[in-house]
Amino acid sequence: MSKLLIVDDEESICWGLSQLGESLGHQVRMASSAEQALNLAEEERPDVVVMDVRLPGMDGLTAMQGLYDRIGSVPVIVITAYGDLQTAVEAVRNGAFDYIVKPFDLNQMERVLEKAIDE
């Protein structure tokens, strides 16, 4: 069983992704801010993180570096409702495992999650 950390301030996204993760047999934790996610990551040591770009307070791309500093290398799947080339390039440069634009297909997310877990 892998540990997933879902970071998004939209409850519906967190709920949908947690349902998906649990249905795949993974342990899921959720955070609604980057700061909360960083604290949870230190406690839980997730195997995969799904993180929104736009979060209250610290943004997701900045939080990625905080994750790497605190827990080392972990696959981060970046999600955003505001898909633009500049953000995608920055996410990849920061080490994102993948970049997915909302709304996304749950089958697509399942494939990406499984690939990240197998990494």
C-alpha cells in the first residue's frame, strides 16, 4: 500500500482524488494548503504527492522545493485549472513527475498515479 498526499484547496478535487486513491488500495492524506502539506509530508513520508499550483498562501510550485528539502525525492504530480505553457515549463524544471490540467479524466489520473508509484 502506497501513501498519497493530495494538496488542493478545492474540496471536490480532494474528495475525488482520495476516492480514486483508496479504490486503488492506497492510503490517502489530504491538505488544503502548501504549509499543511509540508507538515503532513514530514509526518507521513508520502510515496506520491498530487499538488495544485494555486493554493492559499504558498503556491504549489514553491512548495515542491520545500517537499524536496524536507523529505527528499518524491514524485509530484502537478494539477492546475490554469494550464499555461509557462507554468508547465516551470513545474517540469522544478522536478514535477507530470503536469495535468483540470478538469482531468480519472482514468488519466489513475494511469499517472500508478506510473508514479511504480517509479
